[in-house]
Amino acid sequence: MKHKKITAIILAIALVFSLTSVNAFAASYAKASVPVKLTVSNEYRAVSVTVPASFPIEIVNGTVITADNAKITNNAKYGSIKVTDVTVTDGSYKIGNYENFSGKKTVALKINGIPTKDDGSMLISSTAFPVIAPQESLNLKYFAKVSKDASTEKDAEIAKVVFTIAIAD
């Protein structure tokens, strides 16, 4: 019984000390480490487009003939694209104004109803060049005017067509 009394007293003293604060062991400042969390969300989407390898023009007995299968294809599975600019640049011929055509060694184009200007620019519209949905194509109907001084040539690179294509959505 004596042993139980001594144990009870020791436990009572330990309880009293545990309930009172002991300031002798407290620090004058505290350090805290807080994590900095970074989340990066990149929405990278590649443009996958097929444009015509060339715009063939053939002159047969004075008649200008163009291909009927030119098109721009959006190969992407997701996301639409749009043509934002079309420019025709000089090759072995100078670029002419389709509406007011003249000159020597000159070529002018009209693509989807939009004619070249003297500087090769084309004022495109969303009607002539609408948004191209994923896995869809835009047919390109084109016409050409070539100056009458065209010599007998085969596969001459008389001009270049430059398409600027962007993500539409």
C-alpha cells in the first residue's frame, strides 16, 4: 500500500508540473519553413498543315490552264486553322495586277476570287479563306494571267505563293 501512495504522489507532482508553463526553455524567436508550389500549364499545339507543293500553270495554244485539285488541309486532330495572309512573290516573272494586267514577263493570280495587286499582295477575306476545321480541307480555285511574251519553258519557277497560317481558336 505504501508503494501505491508513493506512486500516486509522484504522478500528482508530475501532473502539476505538466500543467504549469516553464518559460525557461522557450526560445526568443521561431523559424518556419513554408513551401512555394509552382504549377506550369502549357497549352502547346502544333500546326499541322499541308499546302500545295506548286500551282502549275500551262499555256496551250494561247490558253492558260490551271490545276483543279489545289487545297490546304488541316492535318490536326484538334483545333481549327485559318489563312491570315497570302502573298505572291516574283520568280523568273514579275507579279502583276490581275485586274489591270499588263507588262512583259509578268504573271498575275486570282486565288479563291482574290486577285493579286502590283506588289503581289492579296486582300484576303474570311469568305474566300474561311476557318479550316480539324482534318478538313479548303479547296483553292485559282486562275492565272501570263504575259504574251512567255517563251517556250518547262517547269520554270515564275512566282511563289506564300501562305501565312495561324491557329483559329
